[in-house]
Amino acid sequence: MVIFSLPDVFLRSVMRTMRIKDRLRLRLVSRAFEELVADSHAGYFEQGHVYQDPVKRGFNIRPYQKTIEIRIGDGKCNYVRLARAEEQECFLHLRHSLFSGITLEKFEIDLDDNLTPDLEFYQRLTEKFKIRELHFDVDSKTQLEKSLQLVADFHNELSQ
């Protein structure tokens, strides 16, 4: 394709300005675009979040449905089921195919005592994230301990 004859630095610069939704669509065009999307930085976004309890946030779903809402930049996934390991792996694969890194001004994680998904999911989800402000919404001592573990892990990754 003619576009791939452009300098790599130009292509990567263009990729940094694309919306997450457009990156998702572009990766479906061809294998070459799929690789370009996966191997490029997504750019800078004001915020992102993971909400464990959509009912608490005003979403109209059944409380027994274990779903979460994930927003990274301008891309939003509502009612994502991540109760099983296979569902988590599928979502992490999608996330890794959308960008090799991202910069967020603010990222918020709303923890749940049952913590489905587990801490490892959050660690893998936020790999290659540069986050200026990391916020946690906690309602219990258990949630506070989990958030402190995530902060410690995130700090260790930054210092490596």
C-alpha cells in the first residue's frame, strides 16, 4: 500500500492523533494496518476508568450480572463480562492489539470486594500506561489494601 511508503515517524505521528474507536476499525482493514495499530502509541487522553459496579454508577443492568465498564481515552466498553479467565484474556488481547502505549492524565479504578477480575488483570491492563493521576474508589479496608497493592505495582513498573 502507498501509505506504508511514508516515513515511519510520520505514520506513528498520525497514529497518536487517532481516536481509539478509529484504531479499532483501522486494524480490521489488513494485517499491515493491524500491526501498525498494535505497534504504535495511542497518544494522550484526558481520562480513563474501570467501573466494577455499573448499577452503582446508574446503569440499568441486573445486579447478578458481573459486568464492568472500561473507558480508555475516547473508547468505551459497556457491560463487559470479565468473570471468567477466558473473558479477561480476550479483552486483554484486544487491548494489546489497539496500542503499544498510552498517556492518560487521570485513570480511575472502582474496586469491588469480590474483585472480579483480579489484581493481575488490572496490572496487565495498565501495562505501558503512563498515568499522571491514578484514582481508586474504595468502600472497604479490603479494597484499600488491593488499591495500595496496585499502586505499589504501578510504581515499581515506572521505576524499572
